[in-house]
Amino acid sequence: MTLEADLRARAEDKCELCGSTETLAALAVGPDADDSADKAILACSACASQIEGSAEIDLAHWHCLNESAWSQVPPVQVAAWRMLNRLSSETWARDLLDMLYLDEETLAWAEAGLAGDAAGDDEDAVVHKDTHGAVLSAGDTVTLIKDLKVKGGGFTAKRGTAVRNIALVPDNAGQIEGRVNDQRIVILTEFVKKA
């Protein structure tokens, strides 16, 4: 069987991200894609063109990730996780990203692809670092190094609290976002250390 035939069988002739049945094709999920179904998804032209950056992102289209992000197929999980990271300025995407769980190997694959995407960006890209200078990435877990009073939250985030699956503030290297006490807050990077 060909790659596309394998993917069509696995996906039941539907885009594995949005469920469309139109203009389907195999889409490699890099960075080390090997022309096997284990490293590819079946995607419609709308999803593929937005993932590859040849079309403008249609936010309404990507609400389909509310379902497909829960797929048990690793390349679908990786593609959904990466797209949610690209959409992390949207509250619904950040919230979904906070809920997702990827095993260590799948998360490493997803992050490797993001690093590959970022390699083509400006050298002036914002780099987030913890209090010790360790580079932070979206999805990392950090620990608070001091008690932080949460403005408007009515509580204090205690030293030693683990903040999982952080999001990076794109235009400010000194800030990250994460959930503490089921509330999404902005945290200064100088008050965290990478776990």
C-alpha cells in the first residue's frame, strides 16, 4: 500500500484534523519524517496550507482541534499540539493546550518540530530564560522560587508551586503564562526555575 492509502485507511477518508472529506493528501509531520504513516497525517488542503504557512490562519477553522487534539494517533497529536502553540494567543487554544497530555517521546517530537520552525525566524527572536539562565520553551514545567501575590486573583502563589505546560509571551522575554489554582496568570521569568 502507498503512504496515502495507509493514511486514508487509518483516517477513514477524512482529514485527521478537521474531518473534511475534500482535497485530502498526505502531510509529513517533521522534522524527521520518513514517508511512513507513523510520521504523517491525512490533511485537507485548508489545514495543510495553513500548517505550511502558504495560507493565512483562519482561527474559526482551527476550533476543530477541540476534538482532533484528543486523537490517539501520535502524528495527529503532534500536529494538533504544534498548531495550538501557534494559536496560543487565543484563550481557547491555550486552555486546550493546558489540558492536553502527550507522552514524553511524542512531546519531544512536537517540540523538535517547533524548534525547526523557529530556526527560520529572525535571529532577534525573543528568548525566554528562567532565573538561572536556562532557556524556557512552550509546554515546559517551571517551579516558583518565591511567593507571588496574584493581582486580581485574591491569592498568593506559594514558593515551590509547579506550573505545568507554560506558554511564552511572544513579545516579552520576561513573561510567561501558566495556570496556578485553576487561574491563568502571567509570571515574570525571574521568579521561576525550569523543572
